[in-house]
Amino acid sequence: MKRFALIAGTVAGNRGAEAMLETSVGRLRDREPDAEFVVYSYLPESDRALITDPAIVVHSCTPAQLVLVLFPLSLVLAALSAIGLRRAGAGIMPASVRDLAACDALIDLAGVSFIDGREKFLPFNLLTLWPAMLLGVPVFKLSQAMGPFSHALTRMASRTLWHCRMVVPRGAGTLEHLRAASFPLELTYPAPDIAFGFEVRDALSLEGTDEAAAIIERAEAARRGGATIVGLCPSSVIAGKAAKEGWDYIGFLAEVTSGLLTDGASVVLFPNATRASSAKLRNNDLPVIAQVIERVADTTGRLLAVRGDMAAAPIRLVVEACDVVAVSRFHAMVGALSACVPVAVMGWSHKYAEVMQQFGLEEWVYDYSARDAIAFVARVQELLGQRQELAEQIGRALPGVQGASVAQFDELLRRL
């Protein structure tokens, strides 16, 4: 029986991270039915409340826990192991350290890491990896975006990647960044995003199922009335960036929404990160959706919105009910592509384009700083006009992308 530790993914909060976590558990369980899992979560209390699977244990990896417990005590246990006292040392360690030391592998599920411009996240990028490395647990950094590594701090921190058993670049851009940093390519295994392997049966949480069903029912009624259904997924990350840069992202979204409603569409505002109990934007698109609704004077009755916590599986069902979607969240894009729903993307990183390129859809990617709402509405209308052709194009590429995504789990077990 194998035991896998998973870190940098949660079930609560970021639903892209949830899809990655649930897919990892599901695909590894397909291959190792008796496997046990230790999830290191930065929302441990929420995840413990949601996860009832007896084969999954949840420990904390909040910054405080990493700095004060997991890293220093892993260092102590590593020192004790070096003098032949590993068994005795493990016995006095907290469960979080003891369980990690007993794992066959640590799987890092960070969506992005070691990227220039995100230096403030480098300590977290490092501390999620170092405890396992200290304890001799093989580290597998599964499909994600990394680099560029031009900044001195990023370049220095990224040397930790040299000590991983396998690093999976998510696309051509990340692979090129690794090559430019002279990373040993024998340690790489390029593969598409993990969430391309997501199946609804993998769900560990079904939050928001009833709300999703109600939205889908209303969307179908609008379609019967002659409306096209456009999903619109905002991003609290971009909302924060825009606020710092002094431009009105909420106003942009409201103008896009109003324009689509005026053109006869039904607009479904949906999140890909939810923390309904919090007004903060961290891993939470719901406040953005609420502000957009306040700014849109809807008299059509065709504006629909998710207002509460909704897990990855119900969100996927909402996406499937749309004719097209326009998204600012990476895993909302992945969910749309997985459902063969044509998608326009307004993002902030190379991570979007390198995935859309796998479907020949890079022309539908826009930088978030392009603030012309009227032009964006026109582009969404073009997407609607080409939706059948584009859905077929996605469908032709999807089996290969999904197969390549799932293959990283076979490679993980081979290298283990």
C-alpha cells in the first residue's frame, strides 16, 4: 500500500486547486486502489469539514505551520535520522511531520511557482518542498507553470527544483523557461494541466450542487426563449492587480455584462474560487461577482449568478450549460476546454496561452490590461458565431490532451 502526500492544493477556496487535488487522488487511486493520502492544506479546518473520505488525512500547511512546525521539525528529524535515530525521532514528532516522513512521495500541486514578479511567494514555494526533501521523501512537482527565472531571487530559489524526482512543465513556455535556466531535462516530463483529467466522480465536495441545478434550469429556460448562454468568470486576482494599477476592472466586467445582455444573451456570472463566509478577495471571486451585479441595471431577467460556495464538480456542470464562456480564471478555462465549450480568456500570465495553444486557440487569449469592454463584447459575439466550429476543434484535440495529462501519473509511479 502506498501513501502519497499532496501539498499546495485545497478542496475549499480555489476551485482550480480543488480540481487538481481531486484529480490527483482519483487518478492515483485508479492505479493504486488501496492508497492513502495526506493532504497538506492552507485551509485545513475547512478541508477537514468537507473531506469525509477515510483514506484522506488533512494537515495544515499555513505559512505559520510551515515556518514554525513542518520545516524546523523536519530538519530536526532529518538530523536524528542521520545518526540512526529516525524511528525514535518520529515517535516524538507531531502527526504532520510523522505522516510526511512515512509517505512514499510528496506531490506538489502549485498551479504556478518560481515566477519572476511573484517573489513574495518564493518562501511558500520553497517551504512546501523542503520538509519532504529533508526527510528523503521523493518530490514530484506535477503539471504547472514555472519561470521565467531572470530575477536573481527567483533564479536562486528555483535551484530547489534540481532536487525534485520529476518536474512537469505545463506547456511550451514553461519548458522553454526551464531550458533557459539549464534545468536537467531528464527530470522533466511535459504534460497538460492535471485538471484535464478531472472526472465528476472524483469530487470530494459537492458544495453548491443545488444552486448549480437552479442556475442551469434558468439558463435552459432562457435558451428556450431564444437567448444564447454566455458564462463569465471573473478573477479576484485580476481585481486586486487592477486596483493597484488604478483601473476599474469591476466597471469593465459590468460593461461587458451589460453589452451581452443588450445583445440578447443570458449571462451567467460564475466563480472559480469561493469563500462565501469572507469578504476578502483571497481565493474568493464572490465579492467581485456581487459588485458586478450592483453595477449592472438588469431589466431582462437574463442575468444569472453564483452567489454561494460552489465546488469544482457543480461549477463544471454550470460551464457545460453555457454556449461559450469568457474567463479570467485559469481553471475555468481548463473546465471549458474539457467540456468542449468555446472560451475567450482574459489572463495575466503565459500560463493561459501555452494551454490554449494546445487547442489552436491562442488567438482567443487577451492580456487583462486590454481594457476595451466594447471590443471584448464584439469578440465574444465572434466566439458565439463560431461556436460550433470551435467546439469541434476543441473536441478533436481534447482526447490527446487528456491522455497526456493523465500519463503524468503513470510516469510518477514509474519514477517512484
